[in-house]
Amino acid sequence: MKIAILGDTHFGSRNSNSIIQLWQEKFFKDVFWPYIDEHNIKTVIQTGDYFDNRKWINIQTMAFQKKIFVDHIQKRDMTCYGIIGNHDIPLRYSLENNSPGQLLNHEKGMVYYDKTTNLELDGVTFTLMPWLCKDNQEESVDIIRNGGEVLVGHYEIDGMDMHPGAKARAELKPADFKNWKYVISGHYHTHSEKANINYVGTPYQMTWNDAKGKNGFWIMDTTDLSMEYIVNPYTFFHRIYWEDGTDYDISTITNSYVKLIIKKKSDFEIFEKFIDKVNHHDPFDLKIIESFEEYNEDNVGDMIKMVATTDLIGQYIDDVATDNNKEAIKKLMLEIYEDAMRTEEFDTV
Ligand SMILES: [Mn+2]
């Protein structure tokens, strides 16, 4: 039996941004559902963060997800099993009043779990575990360490890629999961794999952080638990480098976010003509970034040690003279920092 594994969908992403919805719809319409039909797949497992906003639902977004996802599940008599992600809950320490429980579970074929549940599919036991929070932490960690066949969750795991170039710091280690045959996780939006753990990644891009990676969905074969990656060919975050010219295929930038980074611009007129051409293709958002090569990290590294904001927070707390538990303070500060980042444009997970 083949099962489609679909990462965090984040319906309503970035304040129900219409450009993101356009590309979400393109993915489902042109990539996902045609594949499902061609291979006669009847089961989807979705890794949480079905909705993007923890506290609000936009009426348009409600109609949108119904039209491009739920209606298709029902029309094909399929079942989508899912778990509650950190974006699906309005509270911090509990999964109570989660959005899929209120907005999806009454729909035929939509089954979202807010408690760890074992599911038998074609002789394989899938353990679907929702987001870990204070209310379920202890019990969940016990289940994780005990192991089993296939675990599906929405985890923070130490050392995994949050997005290209940023490793997660978390209490759970990959070794905590060693007693499972296979682990599938949502939460971090970049696809990465380590040992038996597969962060499946989001099906489409949502922020500039996703511009470097690949996006798509997976097909698991229950006979041998093998996973096949189906790439989503659509990208809508484009970085174009201008070095007195560029080979970039700008025919793909319509309705996209574009950053044009200037490395060398000897002839202003040629550059202006190129900008006209870019605008002719109707990007949604065009930012032109002048490069100041002499100030880059390689050249100033000796004078200024560049560090990530999260490292800076850690260092600052290390330097504070206090008897309080510094690790606990760091964790709290990083949580606040991440929360703040999520309310900004550059939502990471
Ligand atoms: Mn997510």
C-alpha cells in the first residue's frame, strides 16, 4: 500500500497572503492531486501545522483549504490522518481547543489526533503523536524512547536542520528515537534526514528561508517502509545575481518574490533595460540589493565576530552574574525570540 506523506501545509500562511495561496493552490492542483489520481492513493498522513495561525482563522482561508484540500479528500473517498502541530493550538501548554479538532474533524475523511494514537495501515503500526507540550511531555517522551514501527510527529530534535544553515538546539536527541524503524517529522520546514529520522519538509516554499532548499511530498510504501520524494517544481522565491549580466530564466518570476542582488554593475543602461524586462514579467515583489562586497563576512571576520542572534542571546545570559538556572533562562529567551520571529515575515517553523 502506498501512503502520501504531506508536510506542514500552513493554510493561511503570512496573514493569508494571496500570493502564497496562489502557489499552494498550484501545488495541489498541478502536482499533488494528479499524482494521487495516477497512483490511486487513498491515504494521506499530514505532519501537523495544517493551519498557520494559532489564534485566528480568516474566512477566506477556511474556504480556501476546504476547496483545495478537504473537498478533494472527500471526492476521492480518501482519508487524511494528521496530528496537531504547534501552529494548530491557541494555548502554550496544552493542545486544548486546537483548530483541526474544531474545524476539520467533523469533515468526512479528515482525522486529526490530539493524543498519541496507534494506527494499523496494511499491517504496519503508525504511531501518530501530536506536538509535545507541558500537558503531554512526560508521557510522550516515554513513548518515543520505547520505540515501535513508524512514528509520525512534530518534533524539535537537536542538531537537525531548521532551515539551510541553521541547526536546531533541543532537548530531544536523535538517539531518543533509535528504537523506531522509521520516524517521520514535520515542524522544521526544510527536508533533512539523519539515521532513521526524516524531516519531510513543507510541500512548497513559504519564506526566503525556503529559497535554497527543495520542497515536495513523499510516498511511503508499506511493504518495505521505503520513501520516494516527489519534488514540487514550483518556486516563487527567486534570488538573481547580477554581474554585468545574468543567465537566470526570468520567465519563471511572475507572481513571485524576487531579490536582485548586484555584484557588478559597470553599465547602468544595460542594467536598467534588464530591470524593465524583469518588471515586464510581473513579479509580486522586487527588491534590488546593492552589494557591498568589501564589507562581507570574509573581509571583516577578523575585526568583528559574526554570530547568530540566538548565539548572542546565549552568550549574553552566560555573561550575566546570576544564581538562577542559566539553561532554563536561555530556553525561555529563545522561545520568546522564536515567537517574536514567527510574528514577523520570516516565520521559520
Ligand atoms: Mn510548521
